[in-house]
Amino acid sequence: MRLSDFILKNIEPILQTWEDFARTLETPGTPLNREDLRDHAYLMLQTIAEDLRTQQSSQEQTEKSQGHGEQDDDTAARTHAIARLLSGFTIEQVVAEFRALRASVIKQWLSNASENAEIDVEDMIRFNEAIDQALAESVASYTQAVQASRNVFLGILGHDLRTPLGAIMLGADALLRTDDLSTRATKITSRIYTSVKRASRIVGDLLDFTRSQLGPGLPVSKTMSDAAPALDRVVEELRMVNPTATIVVESPSSAVGLYDAARLEQVFSNLIGNALQHGDPSAPVNVALDSSGAKLRLTVHNTGAVIPEHVLESIFNPLGRYSPDAMAEKGPHASLGLGLFIASEIVSAHQGRIDVTSSAEAGTVFAIEIPTGASDIQNLPGSLR
């Protein structure tokens, strides 16, 4: 008997085996009923049987075996994964269901075949390909749903944290402006203000990261802006936060271009702050800004520990920096490391590029290059220039 015919003829015992296995998987909450345990298995088995009956060229079989077959955004396998996720199944348990289904169908089919019957090897191959495709669709749907829910959660968390942090910052700022605080109280309040401001910056990075994951990238609003005073403001703030650090700046008096000034300040702050955090504290951090020609260029140079080659490859990827090995190496003081990722996203949104080099001889240099939009500025009305 062809495998497709066997599946359709014996679909009930196959479903019962699926249900029995799913019942053994421990999930939180109330145990699922018979209908929920069987879920979309009936539709998936029908789809697999129909696929086995469909004529397939060698080229189509090769593409399917390599995972390049036709994909449908709304299949029973995808819907099954979402239902299992909402029921508390882990991704490992979802995979285990498909593994058990594969073994059950093949075992029952072979047991049903007579000793003299020849097993259609092509049926076996195509069945495994169909199971693999359904499994791939389920895993993709499951992980996409988890990632989407995680991003929404992070966005809500970051948004909700902004209000209490803002209130604390305003309160600390108001206290610092009074004249009746003792020296000790002023010092404590100043620390509170600095810490809350840093926490607000982290929350801002978290929201930016979430936006970059949910949409096409970080939004930027370009207007005619001057990058030079923006850099001065950032350096002044960092000097206040790091009074023992030395920041040497080379900058023109003006660096006008079509930029999102607030976003550029984020880039400047993240790159210089990163150099202060990881560089040699006894050596200066050298910052150079240049806007000659049609490009805005910024370099941030520091000495200290060399960034390993394998780290350089993923330094702008927050997931790479958040790997278990990296977290174990940094210990309890490890951070999410979103600053460099945010800087990279902002530079990309300005159609620019960001690079990094690191060696014992030359130190570590982060360099960005962004188009000034000089031709666009020339076309602006005179009142806007």
C-alpha cells in the first residue's frame, strides 16, 4: 500500500498515537482535552498525504530537500505551533511531537506491509521531507511569535519605566537647585541624579532596540543641523560624569549637514562613553570631528585592552555580545551592550557606515562616516539654510 493511502486509511490510529504522546508532555496549567491535544494534526496529515500523491520533478525534490520548497504563510503546521505556544509547550516539546509522529507513521506502515511487499523508498523519502517541512514551519512560527511577544514586552517595559525615572530625575534636579542642602546631602542627590540619568539612557537604548526589531530600523528625522555644538554638549556632559577622565577633542567650529541632531548625540555619547568605559583610564580619549567635503567623519580613539578578533566580528550585534561566554567573562557587572548597536543603527539610518579597528600598537578606533547631504542643502530655500 502506498504511504499516502495508508495515512488516509489509518488516520484515526495515527491521531490516537499523536494524542497519547502529547498527553505525556508536561505543561503548565490545566491538562489539554482530546481536541486540543490533537490540535491541527488531522490537517497536517492530510496535507502530507496530498503532497505524497502530487507528481514531483527531480528539481522540485532537490529544492524541497534543501528547504527551498514553496512556503505558505498560513499552514496547519504554523497554526499548530502558535496553539502549542499558548498552551505552554516548549519548542523542544513541539519538535518532539513531530519526531514521534514520524516514528509512529513509519512504524505502523512497515508493520502493516506484508513480508513480501516491497516498500516504496521514494514514498519514505518524500514523507520525511514533508515532515521536515512541517517541522520547519512550526519552529519558524513558534520562534517568530516568541520574538514578537518579547519585543512587545520590552517596548511596554521601557515605556512604563520612563515615567517613574523621569519623576525621580526631576526631583533630584529640584533638590540640587536648592541652597539649604548639606554637603553630604548634595553629594548623595548628585549621585541619584547621575544614576537615574544613566538608567534613563539604558531604557532609551532598550526602546530603540525594540523599535529596530519591530520595524525597518530606527526612525530618523533629518533637518539642517550642526554636529559641532552637538559634540561639544556630549563631551561636556561626559566630562561631568567622568571628572577624572581626559577627553581631547579636535572639532571645527561648525559642521552643518542634514542630520537628526538628537540621534547624532546618541552616537557621539555611545562611542565616547564606550571608550571611557573600556579604555585605559590613565590615557586620554581622542575625539576628532571633520566635515570637509560631502562627508561628516568622527573618530574616537582610546588605548587599553585590545578587542579580540572574534569579538570585532560581532561587536555591533547585541546578541553576540550577550552570549553566555561573554556574560560569564564579564561577570555580574555585564550589561546588555546596546550602545554600539544603537550607534550602528543610527549611522545606517543616515546612509553612513561605522567601522572599528583594534591593535596593541594603534589602540582602538571607532570611525563613522555620514553623508552631509550637501547637494540637498543647496536645494533648500534660502530661509531654511
